[in-house]
Amino acid sequence: MLSLSRERGTLVSNPLVRKLNRFVPLGDAEIAALESLSRNPKTHPAGHDLIREGAKPEYVFLLMKGWAYRYKSLPSGRRQIMAYLIPGDLCDIHIFLFDEMDHSIGLLSAAEVVAIPAAQMLEVMNRFPKIERALWWATLVDEATLREWLLNVGQRNAYEKLSHLFCEMAVRMEAVGLIDHDGSFSLPLTQAELADTTGLTSVHVNRTLQRMRRDKLIEIGQQRLMILDRAGLRESGGFNPNYLHVEKKASQASTGAALSA
């Protein structure tokens, strides 16, 4: 259901529509098609895997509520988290072209997920060129984000890694309307999961978070994060939001502009 008037140039509540409208201005027909794709989500518990490495992909998963993540595991059980997925994210629009998954997608929190059949996804893309173009933009942003994560893991120190990650998630959450009035947002991550994301140990993550609190950059707890000093956090992480392309439509850029100011 649309919650805001498009005639006033504002966005809608559906996170997929809100995300794609950043890249390509959508008309009523495109919005209706995306609303149709988003119907009948199913609720899954935290820890559930939507699909595992080696499985045959048949659906495109659309996250409507909650957080998911891409990961790969070693035979020893050690794990690398390679991406966070938040409301409005599609888990690989062309993944069904592969014979089997080369990574797993799991849930970090309870989530509402739509499993979109491959044929339906292709039909919408073929019928609506604007949606197809917006999805290509989203895919390019995903690839740019992966490159930034590789840089984060390989070259930044612990303080820089977490600062950069938190800046990124603030930008992405605000882009789909999920920043609260007090500036806080959901962050359903344990210290172990942050460690698996950044290549640190849980002990090192803990010490770094304590230091960030002492420096009055963040407040974190109860699965929420509040950024107290955006300019300071940006400087600490060397954060530049250009890879997220949140300013493609200048009238809709907000957090990205604030963090890059």
C-alpha cells in the first residue's frame, strides 16, 4: 500500500520501491508491479538460512523486514560475512541462472521475506524497462559495496573498520526510511558477527567498541546503534559514501550528504 503521494515528489513505504526510486524515477505502473512482487512475505526466525551453498537457486529473495547476510564457511567452521542485506534488498536478481549457490544467505534477525519465482522476476524486468534499469543500478552498487568491504577487511585497522561499517549502514538504513527520529537504527549484530565481518577477533571488536563509546562516537546496545558524532565517525573510518550512489537523485540524498559533509 502506498503511504505517501508521488505527486508531491515524496517516497513510499515499500522498501523495495523506495530503494529503486533512488536510481530511476518510477511511475505508477512500475510501483504497482513492485508492490505485486512484494506481496505475501513469510516470516522466518533469526538463524534461518534462506539458501545454502551448493543448493539449486530457484527464487529471488526479497527482504521486507529484518536483516540477512551473505557468508561462506571453511571446513573448520570459520566463517566470513561478505554482505549485509536490509529491507528493500533483493538477494541476487540473476542468481537462478547458476546451477548451484556459491555462498549461503542467512538471517541475522527474524525477518519477512518474499520468495519470488524466477519466471515472475524475469517477466517484471522484461515488461518494465525502468525497473530493469533500476535493478542494474542496484547490482552495480552491490558490486561497489563488495569492493569497499574488501578494502575494509584488508587495509583498515580495527577502529577504521567498524567506523566505516557503521557509517555505511547508517546511509543504507536511511535510504529506505529506517532511521528513527532520535537517529538510531536497528543493528542486530553480535560481536562475533562483527568479527566475522571485519576479520577481527570478538575480543578485539569488544575493545574497539568500548573505545568508540569512550570517544563519544556511538551508543550501541539492545541491537540498536546511535551515531552521536557523524562527522567524527566519518573521519575515523575515512568514509566516502560515493560507492553507495545515494546522491544520484540530489533531492533525496540526506544521510549521505550529512556523513560526507
